[in-house]
Amino acid sequence: GQNIDQPTEMTATEGAIVQINCTYQTSGFNGLFWYQQHAGEAPTFLSYNVLDGLEEKGRFSSFLSRSKGYSYLLLKELQMKDSASYLCAAMDSNYQLIWGAGTKLIIKP
Amino acid sequence: GAVVSQHPSWVICKSGTSVKIECRSLDFQATTMFWYRQFPKQSLMLMATSNEGSKATYEQGVEKDKFLINHASLTLSTLTVTSAHPEDSSFYICSARSLASLRGSNEQFFGPGTRLTVL
């Protein structure tokens, strides 16, 4: 079956760095997405990886290893506004997104 | 970037009534639109996938006679919750994918969501 695993909740300190891991199993693979979702709002796109390696975009970076079925989202210089849920989603061979349950990130001052 | 709108943003209705939610792609043509439901503290759950001009494909466990989806044009899809009940109260989110996305990042663009409360 298809499955996405990510931690339920993480806590970090303002100004620090946090890494949110995601492992996936899908029928075929057309890329790995990370979305940010604040409470009561729709998800917003953060990153997309389809090739192995690290993609850096400002304070956020995303890494993919296709052979390991593994990705992580790295957030640097954490700000209070980064408190949100971070959703990992893998796209299968039918271009359908398989969603993880999300990781709630709590930022403490 | 591509913009997707949803209307209404929130709706409160009585049990037994029907509610229609609209999803529009504002600056691109959406060949495929997706409807999701999200309960509190849970992840997105795909309800159905709709392609313009054809019948929607529903996920297992989603009643197609209860959740009517119409993708009449390349910029509009509607979800109608028929005979709504309190257990249908949820956050409904649509997303859209354009033909260009298939050649690019395969990204889905999300609408802002509609919060439905059925009394």
C-alpha cells in the first residue's frame, strides 16, 4: 500500500534550526512536496523535489533520497510565525498526492 | 503564482439542507481539480478528483450521491453536499492542477478552504 510517515509534533526554539523527516512508500513516484498549513487555513506550497539532493529556498531547504524513500524539510533561523503544521506529500504514478498526517511544529521563545 | 479561490469561506446550515461550494482557478486553466476534506488535527483526505467535462472519480468510502461534483469548465468546479448532517461539518479544500503543471512541478494550487458547520 501507499504510506507517508512523519512525526506528529516537534518543538523548537526561536532562532534555532529544525529538521522534519518524512518517509514514503508509493506506487511510482513523481515528486515529493512540502506544504505549510496554519490552523484554519489551506496548505501553502513550500517545496518540490523530484531529483535526489538538497533544494534551498531562503530559510527553508528540502532534501530527497529516492533510493531511501526519504525526505526532510529543514527550517533555519526559526521565527514564531513558523509555528504551523508541515505536510509531506508524495505524488504517485497517477499524479495523485499521497498525504502524510502532518507535523505540528511548535516554536518557543 | 496561480490563484485558486473558493466560495463561500464559511457556511453554517441546518441539517438536511444542501450546500454548494465553488472552486475557481483565477489565472490558469485547471484540467484537474481535487476536493479534500480535513477534520480537526487530521491530515487532508482526498474525496474526489474531477477532470473537466467528465465524471469525477471518488475515493473509496466517499458517497458520490451525497457529494456531487461538477467540473463544468476549465476554471470552475463545484462540490454540493446534499442533505448535510452534523457529521459532514469539516474544512473542505479544493486544489487545481493545470496542464502546464504536468510538464513542470506537478504542483497543486490550493484554494483557501470552506469551513462547513451543520447544525
